[in-house]
Amino acid sequence: MDGEGLHLDDAGCTWWGFARGGEGRYVLFGEDESSGVTWHEPPVDMLTGAPG
């Protein structure tokens, strides 16, 4: 954890971050390139149905 929030980068194919997204809101984001959905067609929108 640092001034940019909580995050991890394994220096390989996985990284993620957890950052403040406003008053009382946080966002978890990242990528695992070995995942079966990374190159999925059509792309998967992980925010579909999320609050504004």
C-alpha cells in the first residue's frame, strides 16, 4: 500500500489494484493474462450493471 492505494504486480502476467473511487466507494481492477477471458471475443465488460 502506498499513496496510490493497495496494489500488486507479480512482474509476470498478473496485476491488480484497489483504489478509492469517491466518498465511501472503492474500485478493484486488474488483469491476469493467463485467464481464459483476457482475449474473449466479444470483450467482457466487467462493469455492466454496476452503479454509476
